[in-house]
Amino acid sequence: MIRNDLTDTIAAISTPVGEGGIGIVRVSGKEALRIADKIFVSPSAKKPSTLKTYTTHYGTIADNVRVIDEVILTVMRQPRSYTREDVVEINCHGGIVALRDVLELVLERGARLAEPGEFTRRAFLNGRIDLTQAEAVIEIIRAKTDSALKIGVDQLKGALSNQINKDRAFLLDALSVLEAGLDFPEEEATTADLENVGEKIAAAGKDLEELIANSKLARVLREGIHAVICGRPNVGKSSLLNALLKEERSIVTPVPGTTRDTIEEIIDIQGIPVRIVDTAGILEPRDLVEKKAVQRSKKHIAASDLVIVLFDGSKKLSREDRFLAGKLKNKKVIAVINKMDLKQRLERPKISKIFKRVIDISAKRLKNINLLEKEIVDLVYGGHIAGAEPVLVANLRYVKMLQKAKIVIAQALKSLDNRLPSEFIAQDIKEALGYLDEILGKKFSDDLLDKLFAEFCIGK
């Protein structure tokens, strides 16, 4: 369990473990500058506690016996720091021993080792950021594509917070009208007042509905999709994987059945992380190894978000092709006719009758690979990308809270339409506000914070 004592001064290594050009020891708390005074030696003999905020200074870190490292020390005074506390960052050489010894000296002089995520937790508890912004930090750290990074950066800048606060304002305005009528019965809300209340509640409900609707796209951009390349032997599955990866990952030979097991890679297609699997193209296994490969291929196809089924354009549609096509009726499929650089014998209209999306490519010559990538992107975005960028919510906890808030908002509107007493409508609004407050962190438990910040690395 993370300790909540904000009077402690905490310290940790904030850069990845291993060798590097620079490593940073971060110290935060009321004793940060005093501790730095004890260990930092400046050529000018100035103590860190006398230095201006947002300044950096050259010197050494030393104990009573030896110099540990040559460093650059940065001073950031509260409240304009990451944690809204006094913060000192010691930029050391990035070796494991130097960083460890500097950290141990800081701990000896009065700091304690920070828990995972404790610096960001303090930034939240001290009011510098709300909970959505705190959680955005881990989104940024874990981002695997530019799109996932953008979701995290937008959230850190307050895009989601601003939207939630806007809807809170709608609900609070509606609640104030209803509660005024409850507190002063002689000033009962007029029909016009109630219409205004309904408009405010409906506006909040519409916004939440849009956030929920966009959450699926947000999770795809953050977590990616699971795509499978399948087809009968020797249609060019491995060549297509190599073309999408833009490198030689799979062995390509003229011999059918070269791929005897699944091969997995993660690729970035226009900001969408795609976990793509090249499956074994063996329909009638000859031995136990091939049998297991086929079983694994079937499992990947069953669990996939998208199937890219490959056909050999230089050959007529075979019994194996038809058999495989019949197994994909309930999946999202892009049919790809490969080997367009060769004389075409495949009856394309037959493929078009089975599959909605059909693309001709040459994996070997890298022709039309961009069209396949575009088709994948269009499929993820539902065929269109909105002009105005929406606020995207990828966090499942937020989505659950939004869904709960939307349900009680719908109840409030129904109660209003049915002319039920204001107490019922006010109660629904308060419940919706409670869910929104949980997203922002206006309401939280220590258990929730422990769970959220335990996912952070030490030093962030």
C-alpha cells in the first residue's frame, strides 16, 4: 500500500535502469533542498537552498569521504513543480553504480524511497492535476503508436477534464433550479424553468453518449487490433507479412507449407497498432507438428478482429479456397488477391460475391500494399474519419462511469417528462454528478489510488 504522508520527502531514480548518457535522481518534498545542501558541491560554493527556481547548476555529489559523480542539479521550487513541492533533480552519468550511490546518499540524508507512481500521486493530491491527467501519464509512457500517444497527451492537457467539467456545469445548473424549488416551495419552478432543466440534462447526456461511442475507437488506437493473414499454401502470406513489416521477417520459398507455425509481429499502420499473425497455410496436416500448427491458426482466426484472406491470382479458385472462405462468414474480412504481377487466372467476380472488401496486390513487387493499409484504417474508423477531432476515452474505468452516468441522466429526463416530483430528478442528477466526480478524482478512495498508481514505475 502506498503511504499517504505528504510530509515525507521522497526520492527515486526516474530514468530506466541500465547504462545511458544521463540518469536522473528525483527528490520531492519539504526537505529536498536541505538534503541537496548536504550532498551538492558547487564551484561557486552556493547551496541549492539559495538558488532560484528553474535554474540548473554544475557541481559534484559527494559524501564525507569521496566524490560520487559529476552532475547537473536542477532546482524547482513549490508550487510550480511537478508535485507542487520543492523538487530537486540530479542529472548524473547514466551508469548503474553512479545512480545507485547518489540515490543511497539522498536516502541516508533524510529522504525515503518513493513508491511506484508516488510523484504523480502527489501532483494529484496537491491539486496540480486531476485524476484523468494523472492517469494520462501512464498512457503516454505506454503508448506504442503516435495515435496512442496523442490520446495520452490530449488527456494530460485536459481535453477529457474540460469535457467532463462542461457537462458537470450543465447538470449543476439544472440541479440548482430544482433545489431552489425544493428549498422555497412558494417559488415553484415554472414550465419554462423545467424546459431549461431538460435542455441542460439532455445536453450533458448527448455529450456523454458521444464519449462512450468514441471509446471503442480510442481503445483500438491504444491497444490495437488483432489481424490474421490466412490462405492456402503458397499464396504469398509470408511475403505479405514482410511487405507490411517492410523487412524480411518470414522465410519465403516456392515450396508450399514453408510456414509450419504462426508468426506474430506488431506493426504501426497510420497510427493504429496491428498485431498481425502469419498463419500456417496447411489445410491437410501431414504430421503432429503441422496438426498443432493448424489448430493454432484456427484459434488465431477465431480470436481475431480482422482476417486478411489471401488468394493466388495466377491460379483458379480451388476447393481449398472455397472451403476457407466458407469458414470466415462471421468475421471482418479483407480479401486480397495476390500476384497481380503475373497473368491472372482467378475469377475475381467470384471473390467479390463472397467478400465486400477485395484488393489486388503484388506482395513480391510491393504493389498496392498502401491500398491494403488504407482499407485496414478505413475499417477501424468505420469508413469515415470525422473532420473535428473528438475527445477519445480509452480508459475502461472511465467508460463504465460514463455509462452509469448516462443511465441515470436518461432516468432524470424520463422523470421530467412524466412530471414526477423534483426530488426524484434531483437525486438522479446528483448520482450522475457522483460518477463524473469519480472520473475526475473529486471523489476517490485510497484503495482506488493504490490500484491506479501501482501500475506506474518508481520515479514517476
